[in-house]
Amino acid sequence: MPSIFPHTHLLTAAQCDRATVDAVIARATEIARTPERFTRALAGRIIATLFYEPSTRTRLSFEAAALRLGAHIIGTENAAAFSSAIKGETLEDSIRVIGGYADAIVLRHGDDAAGERAARASVVPIISAGSGSAHHVTQALLDAFTIHAHHGTLDNLTVALCGDALHGRTIASLAELLAHEDNTRIIFVTPPTLRAPRALISALRRSGVVCHETTCFDDDVISQADVVYMTRTQRERGSRGTALILTPAHVRRMRRDAIIMHPLPRTDELPAAIDHDPRAHYFTQASNGLVVRMAILTLLVG
Ligand code: NCD
């Protein structure tokens, strides 16, 4: 019987076809409904978290997910300083060694290709928790879960991806994931300096996604979007430019059934004045990270 989850490693959103996304959403829904059935799902397993870049939600939700499934956690939140990387060890060598201790490795790294490099060196599943400015597959999956929970589908959606599309890996990954769904329309709303890479737009168009680009929250965007997905400017990756701010006045013109999302952390682009609007879904989105990462761990390691 074919596995419902045929992947050894989880590295990119491009890898997540509809069947994969559906399997993750179904399992996460099951876990949310009956968490008591999963408390021993990974009993006796060891999950390593290896983070070369800062993280709050991703690392803590992965660690909480592993603990809630009965697994143990080993790892470092600052692998750049507290691992042998500082002594010059390559990522590949670190992965080879940690694979001897743990049943899976959750990896965040500054290199776009880190996930692929780690997977080539690893004897255990690698789960990318963010690679460079290109990949953040588990964020895209929890974003898809959040959109699906609200709209009941991932088909026929108009999604405004706003902010830093140049270096924002959450934007790239969500766009790639939605490219597998039917009739996806994406509007990139970015400052002129932070437009999406041409290669991303070409790949999306080749997959049948209708892509538009604009530099402000004009009426078309605001009144058509089913999802307004905000992101911060990735200054640590060299992004520059004045951020586009989603104001309460914009939100008033949004559709009643639209939702506002943000992977967090936020800066000025998403004022706290919006938090009480029923369309603000970013804290629900962050908390969905727990069940979605539990789902990913059970499907990949269980
Ligand atoms: C994002 C990331 O690390 O790419 N954060 C997250 O995982 N929720 C977004 C960001 O840092 O801007």
C-alpha cells in the first residue's frame, strides 16, 4: 500500500503536492480533535533541533510538538555559536554525527540549500525549519492549515502576499505550496525594492498561478483578497525600503470573510490596532504551528 506520506525528508514547499498537504491537514485536524490519542505516538524517539538562526515560534512549537507526542528533545538554539560550527565543522559533518544520536533532525540554517545538503548527508529524516531566504516549508504547511480551517478549501483563492517578497522565505514557500492547488491567484504587494524574484514568478506562472504585482494596498487588492498575508522586511538578509503598513482603514475595506495572516515576528507593517478585528488570524496561525508540527513529526518519524 502506498504510504500516505511518501517523503523521507521535508525540505521545500515545492515538494508538497496536494496529497502531501491534504495528509498534513487531515492528521493535524485529527490531532486537534483527539490529542489524547497521540500522547505516545513518538514514545522513546529522540528529535534533535539544530538552529543556526534565531527562532521563537518555530523551535518552541517543534519542541512542544515532540514533547506532546512523547518524544525527547536534544539540540541547540544557537548552533552557530554553541555547536562545533564555531570550530569549523561543516553542516554535513554535524548532520552525520547527530544522525547517530537522534531519530530526526529539525534544521534551521541561513543557506538556501542547507536542507538539501543536510538530507544528502543524513541517515535520519531532515525537517527544514527555514533555509535561507528561499524555504520555510513547515510555515507554509501551517499557513495552508490556517487558510483551510477558515475558507474550507485551498482552491480558487486570491492571496495577497505583502511586504518582503525578495528575501521573505514564508512568502516564497506559501506561493509554491498554493501553486499545487486549483485556480490560485497571487497578488504580490511589495515596495519597489522588495519585489519577488523573477524566477519565483516565472515558476508560479508555469504552474498555472495567475500572478499580479503592485506596490500599494489599492482597492483591487483589498477588495479581492481572500487572504492578506503580511510579512516584515528581512533587514538581516539585506532588504531595504520603507515597509508597507496595513492600516485599520485598509482593513475596513477588506471583505468580510477575508483573513489577515502574518508568520510573525511583526514590526511596523501590522499595527496592534488591528488585533481585535475578527479577520486578524495571526495568533491563531501561530498556535496552529503546534498541531501542524505534531502532524509532520508523526507522518515523517512515527
Ligand atoms: C519567519 C521566518 O523565520 O522566516 N518566522 C517564523 O518562522 N514564523 C518570518 C520572519 O522571520 O520574518
